Amino acid sequence: MGIFNRLSSNRNQGEVDTTDAETVNGSLDNESKNYYKIFSKAFSQRDMEKNNYSTNEIQEYTSEDSDNASTKYEQTHRKLKSRHIQLIGIGGTIGTGLFIQIGNGLVKGGPGSLLLAFIAWCIPILCVTSSTAEMVSYLPLSSPFIQLAGRCVDEAFEVMCGWNFFLFEAIMIPFELTAVNVLIHYWREDYSPAIPMVLQLVIYFLINVFAVDLYGESEYWMAMGKVILAVGMIIFTFVTMVGGNPQHHAYGFQFWKDPGSFLEYLSTGSWGRFLGFFACLTQAAFTIAGPEYISMAAGECVNPQKVMPKAFKSVFYRLITFFILGALSVGIVVSSRDPNLIDAITNGNSGSAASPYIVGMTRMKINVLPHIVNVLILSSAFSAGNSYVYCSSRTLYGLALQGHAPKIFTFCTKKGVPIVAVVFSLAFGFLGFLQLGKTASTVLNWIVNLVTVSQVINFCTLCVTYVRFYYALKAQGIDRRTLPYRGYFQPYAAYIGMVCTFAMMFLAGYPVFVDWDVPTFIFSYIMIPICVFVFLFWKIVKKTKFKKASEVDLFTGLKEIQDHVDSLPPDTKPITWYGKLGAFIKGD
């Protein structure tokens, strides 16, 4: 008999038999003991009365009949191993923003401001990650941060979070479509931008409808390619700066001296340099993704108790390796006043390519490598666009299943593809046709402004959810030391993340107030009233109520997760180096 079934049997007798509990507890490993302590607390008669749980409600979560039944909370299959989770977390955060759009920040603020801004923005991202890791490692459900928003705060809050995340993913589709067009311009410009966009949309449709089975493994290897490209550019920067280039010129940090580390933007003097730094900070807010991609894979993780905490802990090293070192490398390899880079950014002329790395290679008269890098960035942008089609359609499908979107989006083909949701998501790609009337760089900037606000709204809601989660644990007497992962400096880290991301919502579009432009203003702030409208509409129509800390549901779905973990074979760690290498390759 399973652990939780034995608890259920004791619960039916009105109390938990402590002698039996000690016997069971003594036979468990540390991770299972943590969950055992939580459930022992939840199933005791005293806490049933305190938390206002009825016997029928507890029995629904713990009855033996549920072992043979499918649960509505875990419909996906847990097949993703550690290597998949790590690459999903890395691949989802490395995009064209790191290889192309980052040059925008360099031109506005200079290399010093760019580096400091990326370091500064990593602080709230780590706070958001720490908060999310604790919640998701405890309850690794499908779309966990969206579901937890409803459990811990309010159903209307969950609907707002879900729609904001859907729009965030969907709006990134035209961004990648436009980015691909910019990259193609490196080779030729005598074609209409509509041609590659239509072709991409058709390919995305075919992949997501007919070849969806290949999505998971193909995205794994695409993510691996992104990692190799990001690390390769860092190595390239180091080698060339010490003289390993065709000119044998050890240029070092010369671009930090001329034209300078901290440039003026929109004004002069100290205020202008501060605005330059803040422009770089806004760029960092767009480029640096948070823990949401790891979270979205929680519902399909083989051993979430073990894998998810490790995946979230790796965020710290990912931020340093890819984003901070990436920002440092860009400021070294190309001048912030390089005419080719400025022309590509301001006028949409990509004859010298929009990537700062390719601009630097051209300056050093490197011939073949720029074409190879441009192809790799192009494949990265194409892959990212496909990922956004997949994620946005599945998010919309999930919203419809929960009654938070029209039911028509739940319609699936015989292969299980939510085709209506896929088509609706692809429709956002037509925003990319805005570049037919404007330059591609202008459209990219509009979409960047739109996505940046949506992303920081998502981060802010994650912190709000965690604060409610934290006090729910406290109100229901659950010791955080028993959780699979315990975030540092909580709940203060969540408050820091909340304040920083909330402020960035309103400050990200500040340049529009200096140089007024109606489309830029709309794209910079439209997501804020949309989210407020969705929240108020759902709250008024459905008459939802904010959850009290003592009423927050911290247990539904937890038994099924633990039953799955208990069914896994014993975790035997290899001793030899080749055994460890084999386990890493297999993702064990």
C-alpha cells in the first residue's frame, strides 16, 4: 500500500497513527520524507478543521481508486529527462535578442552601460527565479505558474496571467519572422519581405499540424546549436581581442576608450549617460528571459522533485555565461559607433548584417565565418518562431480547457493537434507585414517594446503569486524546510523582484516621451490596459474572490506527483567517470 493510501486509511479513523507514520517515514529517502511530512500535516484531523477541508475533499485527493484513474491535473506524460529540461531552459532563453537586438543597446549606451545594465537586471531575474523555483518544485503541474496564480491569488488573476503569457508568446512570432527577414538581407535585398514571411508561416503551419511528433527532439538539438553559437561567440571575442585575427591586431578594450564606455542618449552630460544606461537596462529586460520556460516543462518532467530544483539552480550560471559574458563580448568586438551597425539599426540596411558579431567580423576582414554565423543565427530565429507557435497554441488550448477561453480552441485533429489554436496563433504572424510600410528595424523596435512590457508583467505576477504562496504555507503550518527547494532571502527576494519588474512596466517606454511617436507609445504600453481589462472583466463577470492564506489549495495534484515518483526505479548513482558520462548523455 502506498504512503498516501496508508495516510488515507488512518485519516478515515479520525487521526494519523504516529507509530505507523514513523515506520513508513523510516523507510523513505529524504525527498519522499519531505512530501510525507507535508501530507501528514494536511491529513491530520486538526488541520482538516483548521483549513476547512471536508472529508470528501481529502478523500478525493487520496482514495485508492484514484490510483487507477486519470487525474484532470496531470494529463501530460512525464518523459522529459534532466538533459531535456536543461536545454529547454537554455534554448528558450537564448534567441535573436542576444545576437541581433543587443546591438541596439550598445549603440544607445555604450559597452560599459550595456554590461552594467545586464548585471543589474540579473538581480531581479534571480529573485523571480528563486520565487518560481520554490513553487514549481513543490507543485510541478502543467503550466504551473499560471495554475498557481489562480490557487494562491484569484481566478481572475490566473486568467490575466494566462492571456498575458499567451500574447507574449504569440507576439514573438512576428518578431522572429521580421528577424529572419533582416538576416536574409545580409545576402540580398532585391525581393519583397512578404515572400519569406509567407513561406515561414506556411512551414510553421505544416510542422505544427503534420510533423508535431518531431518537435521535441528537433527543438532539443536546435537548443544545443544555440548554446554552441553563444559559447562560440564568447570564445571568438577572446581569441580575436588578443590578436587571433587576420590582421593580428590585439585590439583588446579599445572600443571602451574610443568612443567611450558610457555614451549619452537623448540628452547630454550625466543625465544623458544615465538615459543611455537605462536604454541598455530596457534592452536587458527584453533579452534576458526568466524561469518561465523551465516552469512550462514541469508537468512533463520524469522526476520533478529531483530535476526541477537543479534546473532552476542552473539559471545563475546561465545568466553569467550567456547574458553577462555575451553583453561584455558585444562591447569588445564592435564599436558602438560603427557606421555599419548604426546603419543596420537605424535605417534597416542589413548589407553589413544586423548582428554586432558579424559587423565585427567584417571589420577584421574575416571572410567565411560571417556567412556561417549568419546561417546559425537564421536557423536560431526560425527555430524560435516555431517554438513560439507551439507554446502559444498550447497555452491557448490550456486556457480553453479550463474555461478561460472560447471552447472552439479545444478542437483537435485525430493526431491531437489543437488546430484552431494553432491557426489563431499563426495569425499573429501577420503583424510582421507591418514592415511592408515601415523598415524592418522600426517594426522590430515596436514588437520589442510590446514584448518587454508583457514579459515584465509576467515576472511581476510570478512574484505576487509567490508572496501569497509563502503566506499560505505559513498560515497552514507547513515548514518551508520540508519543501524540495527553498528559495533564499524570502519573502524579501520576491518583494525586490516585484518592485523592480513593476517599475519597469512603466519606465521601459520612456524614450517616447522625449521623442513623441504614437505607434511607439501604443506598442510600449498597450499590454498594461489589456491585462487590467482582462482581470476586471473576469472578476466582475465571474464574481471571483481573492483567496485567503488559510484557504489556498496547496495539496491538489500533489499525491499524483508523489505516486509517480514512488513508481520510479531506485536512483543509483554511477561511480566511474565513464558511468557518469553515460548517465549524463542519457539524461539520468
